[in-house]
Amino acid sequence: MRERDQTRKKPFSCVGYSVPRIDALDKVLGRAVYSEDLSFPDMLYGRVLRAGIPHALIEEIDAREAKAMDGVVCVLTAKDVPGINRYGVAFQDQYALAEGKVRYIGDPVALVAAETEEIAKDAIKTIRVRYGKLPVITNPHEALAEGAPRIHDKGNLLLHTKIRKGDVEKGFGEADVVVEDTYKTHVVDHAYLETESGIGMMDKQGNLVIWSANQCPFRDRRQVAVVLGMRENKVRVIRATTGGAFGGKDDVTVEIHIGLLAWATGRPVRLVLDREESFLSQTKRHAIEIWTRWGARRDGKLCAMEGRVLGDTGAYAGLGAFVVKKCGIHLSGPYFIPNIKVDSYSLYTNNIIASAMRGFGVAQAAIAHESQMDELAKRLGINPLNFRLINALDVGLSTATGQVLYEGVGIKATLEKIKEVVLNHPSLQSYWKDLT
Amino acid sequence: MKKRGIGIGCMYYGMGYGFSRPDVSAAEVEICEDGSIIVRSGEVDYGQGSDTIFCQMVAEELGIRYDTIQLITADTFATPNAGPTSASRLTYVTGNAMVKASRAIKKTLQSVAEEILGERDLLFLDEEIFSESHPERRISFRQLAKEGHLRGLPMVETAWHDITTKDVNPETGQGDAYSTYAYAAQLAEVAVDTETGEVEVLRIVAAADVGKAINPSNVEGQIEGGVAMGLGYALTEEIKEEGGYLKTRNLGEYMIPTSMDVPPIDPHIVEVPVSSGPYGAKGVGEPALIPTAPAILNAIANAIGVRVTELPANLENLHRLIREKERD
Amino acid sequence: MQRFQFYNPRSVEDALNFLAEKGERSKIIAGGTDLIPGLRLEEIRPDFVLNIPEINPFRGIKEMDHSFWIGPTTTFTEMVESNLLSRSFPALVQSAASVGGPQIRNRGTIGGNIANASPAADVLPALLAHGGELELQSKRNGKRIIPLAEAILSPYKTCFRSDEILTGIILKKLELGTRSAFEKLGRRKAMARARMNLTLLLRLNHREEVSELRIVPGAVMPVAKRMDRTERMLLGKKPEPLLIEAASKTLAEEMVEVTGARWSTEYKIPVLKNIFKRMMKQLLIV
């Protein structure tokens, strides 16, 4: 059964075989330990008070009633943060607990740790926050408008990325067919089965230990340490079995809040978001508006493309700037186009934060470039699959960033595979009689 | 009336972070005195199956069983940093670190085995090391590990793999943005009910170029999961916000496709290897999802001649487009 | 989860006694598929929860001389699997089969669906079309029987008194030759709240004229009801395509008269018409 690997001149013994997953049994038998399955003596339950209002100044927080409640062990607000009240993977523009103002409905304003989940929930409801409402920006156009209210001091433009390859004017001059449209993608959630969750405590050596559902314990450690004012080697983040993430646990989710509560109470604290809190406070897939124009010659060759990408990154950066950048860079699709001009803008709005999600901007780009390809194919009278084969990237050709590809370019191979399936399948072939 | 159509969706995807963002991964392989193996890495398997394929890679290099490896992951006190599980990078980046660490320790073991067996053409297979030309000259992996320890040789190796690229020109965006790219194409067949705007996806044919499938059924699993997610993205899933407030509050309102909605998926693994990947491998996590929505949208256009430019292609949006077309 | 007392009555009398005393502060649980989410979301805060599925005479499907009796804690799965119902009320069985997914159908009950009175309830329109009647019992007043059409007052509100239990659903047997159909439109194929559903019940006389017609759209109005005006348009007439087309317009108008114009009306009007027309076509082919 062993196949020959030509490059290595010896058979594979394990790689390339569909061996059973090492985590399969634990998962199907319910033995896998997710962070919500962990519990410790004296454990407290954490709960976060969310802003519930998209853009406002915080005028006053009154937590006296919550603090006086039986079973409430601590209530924390921004002023209780021991380190630097800022975090963010790439841009530290987010507050562990809101300071001065809130920028979206999910902004955390206060934390409670209590003896039971019910008490924590009830305590949160007694915290009174007086807000001074600010105008709300709900889309990138408003964010870009002159005189728009600034969501962050530095303004609403997070990142502008440019692609300039060849000469688009000249390229469109050669085009026999030009297709232009605007594509608007919507917001979706990762909707993993396991919501954001974790548990943490201070150990006997004074280390902060956190188990959580995450995508990178090291990146979480870095951000937790800063907010807690601890050195990174005193912060231990462990990934508990994680029930899906898809990019949604790439940014910090519960880790900093758990750290703050465990530090403040000296007791183990569990924090699990329910679905509604996950929906309203955690990151999403970007809504991106893509205007794009493509030109092709009568022989089927693409000659120019131009695009403008507006990404609604929401209230904080997260990884959003990179998502929108990646969208713009991939907007020309897996095709060789000699002349390209793309501008991508990642913008702050008062919507829920948009950050990493499986596909990372390319899911949106593909909707635009594949629609454009079909519309061009239709106007040129070429079968859509063949039209893609004509233009597919290959060894020796360059991407939108002018990167010449030297090896491993599989787009033609995947297209040929699809073609083979269609040609061997009479019912599929009947749709595309022009496929040969 | 139900109308049918097919459509294609393609993509390419830059592996990892690119653009000079640090993109590194570490792995550590330790051989115990009895020849059992501990692998430590900060890598995170949140369901995609990386734990299994890394064990396969170490097992491949050392000629041992993959399922006896003690794999310790994602603990900042116990494992070296492998970077995040994102950008479809783990197979490609951490996989290389796994192979490198395994090969480093294998090199040590090889030298011990050469000394003991007096042969150089050694194979590591099925927990044994033997000469290809004189197969009777062999030593068990367990015994070899013991010999290594007795000689005081390094029986733990850490490897670091870095795919960080140079940045591109900020004014033109020109330069080598990514270390390598993955490619995928999918075909969707749909039936559109022109009376209600309902779309039924009848079939997805998915081809993904993964360079080398370390675990084919795992790759197929990724493709199938990606297709289901892409189907929801195209048709039913939507978080609605209004004036900064959230309108979609639970999974009763947020429509993830059920098993009844996901059609038969026909996954095809395409292997165009890349020399910078372990065994030629690239990632598949995101390439599995990206082509699905465009393929469905193109199939809808093929079926009813209507181009959806505003997502999702849900009942109301699609039916509005159908009505507009009828009016024209 | 909030705190409440859970009471398991031993008999119907026991349950009625309990409600006579504590009904105002109680909620009845059957399958719990609506009640439990309500409790979790704290939309309801009862002091007592009365558990009735264990009470024997509340469950099952029986054929009487002129009617069928369905116990209130009969699950949707039991309805779907019932040969008696499938033979006599195919539309009702189809509506039960369209509820949620297998887990919900295994737990959820017909009585609960009625008592919850959701505007999007899947089986209510089918029951209305079949002229369902409800048997209610209380300690104070004994039994009373009311038509389902009068039982639901507004979304999530019935005329049931706090000391009453729904003890049975009665469906009169249909005249021979009556055809029925049900269609549900959801955003996905399972676990979907109805975007719209429609139940039709039709009988033609020997002259191929409509002698009986009941039309009940669901999930488009606050309370599902028969669309009398549209029914009357077709009664006594031959259901020719032009007439059906006209009736579909009236049907949409009747719906809009109840709901007023909303963001979704633009979608619902043409789609309700389309579904009505194609279901009529199907019923007439049979």
C-alpha cells in the first residue's frame, strides 16, 4: 500500500494516509475537556457588562448596588486595571474595560465576579451607567465622509493599501469587453459550537494561569500581561479543547477579563459567554463593498482590472486592517492580469468589530472576482471554465503584487479536475454544452 | 418553477501572513530513554486536525507509530511558540518545524545506528532501523534511543521555521507578498425556485490544491466543512445590525445550514507540490471555504439569469431580483 | 436558569387541583421546546412548573365515530408516525413533520404548540383548516369545548384560564374525497421558523365545482385564520386557472388587510400567491 514518493525515493510510511485522528475518540465519547468542563474549588463566575449602546461618552458608572449584593465578590471598571488598559493584536486600540467612551454595543464596561452564575448575571443588571450619546457611524461611507465624527482620536481610516501594477489606462485601452459592478457582502458570525470561554486563577507561585478556547496562547499571553502589568513569564495561557474558532478566537476573547478577575479576587474564575453575548460582542466577518472593473480582449485574455475596496472593520482594529488589505490584494483572483490598480480602505465604524474569519478578506474578494469572470465569459461567448483556464496563473506569471510564481501553481490542475468531472457527468455536461 | 444551473468559483490564497509580518513556528521533539516520543509545540488544534498530521509527520521521519506520540500543545509554560492557527498556515509553517526537529534528531540517531550496524543505507520504518542492502542488519528504535542516551547525545531538538517575507513597496504594493499560495476551484449545481426565491444546492464538486495531502480524509473533512460554511455564507447566514444595534441574537435567527441543507460534496484532492512546504504541502483551511459562495452565485446566475451582487442570496433578496428581471 | 418549583401531578385531578390553587403563578410544561427557551431568556418567570407528559390519558391518537381525538402531549413524531392521521389528515401530518428537527419533534407536543400560540406555529394553521376543537378542563368549571379558531386571541395569548388544562384536541372526520395539502417555506430545510406556510383543504362536487375550500396561511399574520373572502370566491365554481389567479390576488389582499404593509410584504404578497396557485394546481391534479 505504500506509494513511491519520487522526490524522496522511498515509500511513505505514515504521511499521505488517512489514519484516524488522535482526538477522535475523546471527542465522540465526550471525554475531551473544554474550558467550561474545568472547575476548581472556590470558583467564581465572571460576567461582563456590555455597553449596549453603539457610541457614547461614559459620564458615570455607579456599581454600588452590585458591590453590596450578597455573593458578589468584586466589581471592576477601567480604573481598577493594574497595567496598561489597552490591547489588540496589531493595533492596541481596544480597552480591557471601556475608558471614557464606548464605541460599539459590545464594549466591556464593567466586570463582576460572584459566587454563582445567577448572582453575577443579576449583579450586572444593577450597575447604572450614564451615557452621553454620540452620533453613530454605521457604514464605511459615513466613516469616510468629511466632518464625520471620529471614533478614535486618529480618525476613522485604519489602513489604506494600494496595488499599482502595470498601467491600467493602457490596459483598458486594449480591452474589447469591460465589466463593472459593485458587490456588497454582509456580516456573518463564526458560529462555532463552543462560545468563547475560559477559566483562570493565580497559582501558589503568583503566576496567572488561564485555560481558554483560543487560537494562539502566546498572542493572548502578550496582551494579558500588558493589561495585568505582569511579565510574560508569569502568565501561563493554555488552550483547553476548543470547539471551533474559524478566526473568531484569534483576537483576545475572555482571557484578559478572566485575568483581571482572578487577579482581583485571588480565586479561580470561569467566564463563558452565552450565544447572545458572543453575537453582540465578539468579532465577525467584514461587510465589504467592492467596486471593480475588469477588461478582457476578444481572444479571452484579461488585460486590466481596477478596484476599490471598502471594509467595515467596526469599532476596533482587531486583525481587520489585514483582512481588508488581503481582500484588495486577492481581488484579481488566481488569474494573470498585467495591469492592476486597487485601493483598499479599512474603516472604523460603530458596528461590531470585524476581524479574522476563515477566508480572511479573500472570501469577499472571490465573490467579486468570480462574478466578474462569469460576466466577462458570458459577454465574450467563452465557457466560464475555459475562460478561467485561459487566464489562470501559472509558473512564470505574476500575481497582483508582481510576485512571479516559480512552482506549485495548482489553479489549472484544480480547474482541469473540475472539467474532467463535468465531462464525465452527462447531467452536469448538459448545462455547459460549450465545454470541450 | 424550479430552474437549475451550475457555476464555478476559484481562488488563490496567500499562505500565512505575508507582508513582513512575523510568521514563525517552533516544535520540539524529545526521545525518552525507552524510545517513546514527546512532541511539544505551541500549535493549536481547534478542530481542524493539525495534531494528527503533526504526529504523522514526526512518525514519518522517525519510522515510528503516529498514535503513540505524546503530543503536548499550546501551553505557554510548556511548549515553544508556534504562532497562531490562522491564515491556513499551520501545516505549512509548523509542519516544517516538526519535520526539521524530527530530522535533526534523526540525524543523531542515524549516526549511532551507522556506528552500531556498520551500514550507511539505513531506513527508519515500523519502529526499526535497518540497512536497505542488508536488511538483516537492524536495530529496534527503542534500543537505538537507549544507545543515544547512553552516549550522552542530544535527544531533544527544537526547530524554528520562519516564512516571514519582505514587505512590498508601500506605494505600489509590488513585491513578493507571500511565501507561497494555495489554489482551489469548486463547482456548484443549484435549483432555484423562481416562485419563492429558495435556492437548493444540489451538489458541490470541490478541487483543492494542497500540495500534498498529509491525511487525505482530514483534507476531505476540511473541504466538506468549508463547503457547508460557504453555503451558509452565500444563502442563509446573516448578522443584521441597524444603527449600531444587533438584530440577530441567537442561533434560532442565525441560519446555519443543517445537514438537510448541505448537498452531496465531491471532494478532489489535487497535489501540486511546493518545495517550501513539508512534503510539498500547503494549507487547506480557508481554500476549502472561499470558492463555495462564488460557485453558488454563479450557478444561480446560470439557472435564472440573475446576478446577485448583494449578499446573502436569501429568499427576499433573490425573489426581488427575480421580480425585477420579470419586469424588464 | 431561574428557580421555580417543579410539580409532577399523579393524575388529571391532581393537576387540576394544583392549578385551581396555584394556576396564576404556574406554567404547564409538556415537551418544553417553547417553555425552556422562554425560561432561559427570562421572558416568563413562573413560581411553579407543572409537568404533564406523564399523565396517561393526555397522550395518544384515537378514532371515534365522527371524529379523531388527539391527546395534548402527543408529540409531533407520534403524529407523523400515526397511520390513522396520515390517512385522514395528510396536511396536518405534513405540518407536524415540518416542525424543527427530529429532536424537537420527539419532544414537542401538539398541545404545547397550541398553548404557546406562536404566530409561526407550524401545526396551528393545519388544525384550523381542519376545524379543530379544543377540550379544556378545570376543577371549577369541569369540561368545556371551544373551537380552536376562537382560542387564540393574539400572538402567544390564548383564552385558556389559568386553572385550565388543555385535555384534548378534536378533529371532525372529513367528507370523502376531501383533499388537503400543506407547504412550509423556511430559510433552511430543518430547524427553521416558518417564513410562511399554507394549508389548503379542497373538495369538488361531481360537477367539478368547489364544494368545500379552506385556506389558512400561517406565519404571515399575528394569528392564523381562514381566508373567508378568498374561499367564497371559489365556492360553487369551477376552479379555472383565471379564477385561481384572481383568488390568489384576493388572498394576498386579505393577508395585507390584517398585517398592513411591512418591510416583508413586498416579498410575501407574490410568494403567497405563487404558493397558493401551485398548491391548488397540485390538489386539482390528484
